[in-house]
Amino acid sequence: MPGTNLTRDEAATRAALLDVTSYSIDLDLTTGDRTFGSTTTIEFTCREPGAETFADLVGATVRSITLNGEAVDVAAYADSRIALSGLAAANTLVVEADCTYSRTGEGLHRFVDPADDRVYLYSQFEVPDARRVYTTFEQPDLKAPYTFTVTAPEGWAVVSNAVSPEPEPAGDGTATWRFPTTQRMSTYITALVAGEYHHVTDTYTGATQEIPLGIYCRQSLVPHLDAEEIFTITKQGFAFFEEQFAYPYPFGKYDQLFVPEYNMGAMENAGCVTFRDEYLPRSRQDRSFYEFRAEVILHEMAHMWFGDLVTMRWWDDLWLNESFAEWACYHAAVNATEFTESWTGFTNVRKNWAYRQDQLPSTHPIAADNHDLQAVEVNFDGITYAKGASVLKQLVAWVGLDNFLAGLREYFRDHEFANSEFTDLLSALEKSSGRELESWAQEWLQTSGVNTLAPAFDLAEDGTYASFAVQQSATDEHPTLRRHRLGIGLYDEVDGRLVRRTSFEIDVEGASTEVPQLVGERQPDLLLLNEGDLAYAKIRLDERSLATAISGIATLDDALARALLWGAAWDMTRDAELSATAFVDLVLSGLPSETDAFGVSRIPTYAATAVNLYSAPDRRDALRATWESGLRGLLLDAEPGSDHQLSFARAYAGAAHGDQALADLEGLLDGSFTVEGLAVDADLRWTLLNGLARNGRADAARIDAELAEDNTISGQERAAAARALRPDAQAKAEAWEIAMVRDDVPNETQRSVVLAFQVPGQDDVLAPYVERYLAAADTMWEEKGTQRASTALEFMFPKPLASAELLERVDAWLESSPANPAAKRYVREGRADVARALAAQEKDAAEH
């Protein structure tokens, strides 16, 4: 299959033929604001002289191609590939081209800051986008050293994977940066960041080396740069990982660059890590924000060893990169930073992401069959990250942390600066632990779906367990029953608190596992399966335990145990086993005393979904009123200036629809209503204004007036979202054009509109967009590209219009549409969410 969609077989053929000796890349960033000059020299060898292959280059105008000193007709560049024939044993390819700056966050993205008109560039190459900036053999197993030479305006900062050199004046206000040659690495982790960036430096002094550290950000964000805190987390991470991995950091220096309009959270470019610059907040944030930022910093740092030093041979092992970094960042946060309860936040947020993804029709094994790049690009999901990390956490419990780390250390030594496959890691772990792991890998990594674990017991007359077993089930579509390392906790009510009586661990296998330890044990008020959250499985509560959880979650002092109860209750709500009304009541009663920062910030979003999507339509207004008034009470009762107060204010703004609530939002904005300790800063102002816009209380002029007071890129993005939230036909038509049609809108502005378009309760103005959405989905993948299409198709799906008629229409489209399979994946996921919502609505109607 020619073009941009490289297949695994093509990559294997090319890797068997070639070895890449080096890349020399000359980039000229002074040629204009639309294109830049790119000259690439690749030295490579060929095992079969006379053979042919191809190089990769996307979206370029090629000026010349030379192979081994002979000119090649530029017509050899077609369909994003350069055909190369008559290869010698040793080859030199030189390609001169003009490449295009991106506004979609792919390749080399160019941004002009509206705050001061300064220019900022940054690269984003994962999965296959280095080929948008220089000519490549774009696959992870053709590693090479790189030498970058960059010409840019004088006064710019220019950063890449190697230490930034002193610029050499080049005349006419330009300069040239000649970077040292890098270590061997894959194309997708090379990087270039350039522009009028502010930067600060520090040094980490380790046991064997000193590592220069740098932090970069836009000039307009300098007042918000908390460099000391970021350097602290960075140094803690280096100290921890160098000791745990017994391998010194391999890339010499470590720069962290906060860049605008970034599609991802961050990217592990070797020694040149890029982050979305929303991680430098301009307004007050709660503790969960800083905890997550620390985890992201540690996640990318873990990649320096797992992913950058040792790299997967092909994207089938993408999960190895991301699951490992996900596990490692939480392991490091708990053991090396102030965020010692990070696994609780993981349970409250990331694991729920995994459970949802694993129950969609698009679920896939952790070790996915990524047969081509299109398959890879849709698998950066909750399975690859959070399920994989959950399973690795269980593997660590299975083999023991010391054995796990010993296997990793051998793996890093054996495959440094090279490529590997999962079997290499498995072999190292089997050697270090003495355990057979192939069967474990088969059942956990090569199958899909999530198991459900539930208690099954009989009680004796004296209230003790006469028998007890853990029952395991699976869906018909994904019937695998797995081995689980499982904790069981018993909790009793003592003086108004839920107190753990005892806990222990067992191994669960098959459909039913007897638990003799509980026979003769008095039934507790709460029996909690998966105590300690070692297992990746949905858990169910028996009738007594569920009643205890609903009435007494606020009296349970253990944050991780509460997270498991929150997760079980939310999962039961999604599975139509607990009514939306009951879940909302649980949240309103238990949230005020929740201590986990992620729980406080995220659980209200689960409750909002229950209110707006899972409640019975004929009683939705009543539940919305209960939720709205309940949040008002929580806001007014919260400790002044606390994280709880800020989270409740945000949730209240999102729930507001009645006259009292909307008047409160107006009052908070104009100062006529105040809540002690609540600072109404720039971001909270937009959140409050969104609540008004959603209810038709803020027109375009009012939004423009707010933007005039906040003429930043954040303000522009928030204003675009506010306009899209309005419940009128013209506003939706304008938003549709931005989200789905126009190509001149920056990626993050477009994304803001996409996320704001579908609003519960706006059925009349949203109804015409069902057919427009399906028509766009027919061709959007090819017309708009992976990044735009995936975001739009996921979040523009008309979930608020959930009905049997919508399911019928979508089913007909899925049957007849010629859409790309990746596009159909997102439509199927939306359909599954609607089907789940309808089942939950029936449950809520039946019980209330």
C-alpha cells in the first residue's frame, strides 16, 4: 500500500534491506511564514546491491534528489515517497525540499502569540511525522545518529536532541546553529523547537554524571513559570530512575519545553521533551493538576530508558512504551515525590478510562495488531496506557518488585540504543523471577475485554460465612477468564466510621475461586474485593456492602478503598445496575469528605454524565435540579480557598440552568455575589461565562467583550468554545464550520469548538447535525487527516440525542458507509455509548 500509510510488512522488508549510518539535516527557518528549507543527507548501506526501496517525505516541494552523486528525476517523489533504485552497498541520498509549517500540531508547528506577536515553532513526530520536516526512513527500527544544522533569526532559542551550540552569525539578522551529533535513535523521537522562547537552566548532579537541565516557555507565560517546582520533580525523577534502572541517563542533557497549541499532553523526544503549555497555569489550579503534571513529567522521563534507549521494533509494541511509562510514573511519584498517594488518583481516573475503553466495540488486546500506521494512530487509548499500566502493576505483584527491576536492568543493558520486541523483555523477566510468564502474557496481553469479580457466599445462622467464593465472569464477545492477584478487605462500622478489620491477598483463577480464609469469619458491613487495587477487573458489591457504601462512603478513611467504591458504583451505573439517581445521591453525600484530589475534581464529571445522559428522560429535570442545588450547597459549605471549593464552583457552573444558579454565575462575574475564598480569575471567569452561554445568557458581543480583556491564545480558545455552546441555530452553524469544514483554524481552537458543540438539553438545534455528522464521517478521515478527524468524530457524535431512532440510523450508516475503518471505529464507539445510555435510562425509570 503506497503513500503515507506504511505497513508493517513494508517496514520489515525495508529493515531487512537497509542499515542507516547517519542523517545530516539542514533546516532553514528564514524563508517565510508558510514554508521552510529542508536538506537531508542520509548515509545508508544495502544488503542487496541493485535492489530498490523508498524514502519518506510528506507535503513537500522537492527541488532536487541525488543518489550516490547522480541526479534523480524529482518525479521519483510521488505519493509521499521517493523511489530509490539501483542501490549500492553503501549509499548517500541527498534531498533538497521546501516543507510546510503545520497548524495542526503535526510535523513542524508554527504559532504566533496574539499576546505579543512573537513566533514559536516546535516539532511533533510521533507516530510518522518526522517525514513532514526532513526526508526519512520512517520506522522505529532504522535507528541512526543525527546531525542537525539550523538557520533561524538571531535572538531565537533553537533546541534539539543534542546540546544547543552557540549560534554563528549568518548575516541579514540570521544565525546558524550547528548541533553535535546525537546518539542512535528513531526518527520519531528527534525534535526541533525554535523561536523567541524564554528559558532557565539548572543542573542535576547524579551518582555518575551531571545533567544540564533547561525549561523553555513563551515570553507571555514567564509570569506563570514555576521553574523551581518543575526542576524539583525533574531531579527527584532522575535520582529515582537512575537508581531503579541501574543505568545512567543516556542522552547528555535534558530540556523540557512548554509549547502552544499542542495536541498531546507531552512527547518523549530524547533530551528534548515537549509539553502542552497549559501545564504552566495562569489561574489557580487544584492539587490534582499539579499531581498530574508531576506524573506527566515522570512519564516522559521514564521513556528516556523505555522507548528512547531501547525502542520497539514496530508499533505492535507501542503498549510497551506507553504502559511501562504509565506504570513507572506512578511508581516514581509515590516513592520519590510529595505525591505519595498517586495510585489512588490512578484508580479514580486513569483506570476508569481503561475500563470504559475496554468495553467499547473497538477494544483490542494490549499488544495490539498494528499492521499499519493507520491502525497505530487510533490506538493511543485507555488500553494502551491505563490498562497496560494496570496489568504491569499486577505483574509486579506477581513476580515481585525486586525481580521485576532486575529483569528491566538486564533488558536495558542487552538492548541499549537498539530495538527489541516484547519477547525480549519477557525473557529477561522470566530469568530474573524464575516464573513462567508466557501463559500470563497470552491471557493478559493478547486478549481483549475486562472481567467482573463478584462475591458469592452463604451465611451461617450466627452471621458468619459458611462458604465464600470469588466468581469471575466475562462477556460473550471476550470470554477469557484470567488469573488475578486479588486483595480482600473486611470493614466494620465502629463509632460511626468504617474501619478495616482485616485484609489479605489471594490468587483468583477460573470461574470460581474458593476463599477458605473467610469461612467462619463474621460478615462485615462492607466486603471489598480488590483491596489495594492490584487487579484489573470490575468488582461488584454484595447487597449489604452496597448499602453500606451508599450510606457510609464518607465515613471510610482509606482513600484507595474509597476510590474502589467510587469506581464500582460508577461502573454499576454505566452497566445499568445502579440508577443514575442513586449515583448522584452518593456523590452529593460522599464528595464533601473526599480527600483524593483526583476524586474531588473528576467524580463530579461522572455525576454530570449520570444526570444528563443516564437519567430517565421524564425525571431528568428533577434530577438536574437536585444536582444543581446540591452543588450550590457544597460550594457554599466548602472551606474558603480550598480545592474542594474550586472544584465545586466549576461543577456548579457546568450544572447551572435554573434562575438562581444563573443569577449566581452573573453575580460571581460582576462581583455582586461573592463566595469567601473563591478567586474569580481568568480561567474561572470563562467557566462561569460558559455556563451562561450554554443557557443562552451570553451572546457573541458579551463573549467578545470578555475576550478583549483576555486577548491570549487561551482566551481565544475559550471564546471559541463559549460561542459554540450557545443554544441557537446560527451559533451551531458557525461552530460546525470551524469544527468540521474550515482548514484555516488552529488545531487547539478547533478542538475547543469540537468539545463544546454537543450540549445536553439543546436537542432542537442539534437534531439537524445527525445527518451532517454522518455525511462528514464518510470522507473526513481522508480529507482532514488523522488528528482532526479522530477528535471531531469522537466528540461530535450526537450522544445527547440518545434514542432508539438514533441507534437505528447509525446502524444503517455503519452498514452502508464507505468510510475509512478508523472513522467507523469512532462512530461505533459513539453508538455503544448511546446504547449504554438507553439501558441506564431504563434502570433509572424502573427504580424511581
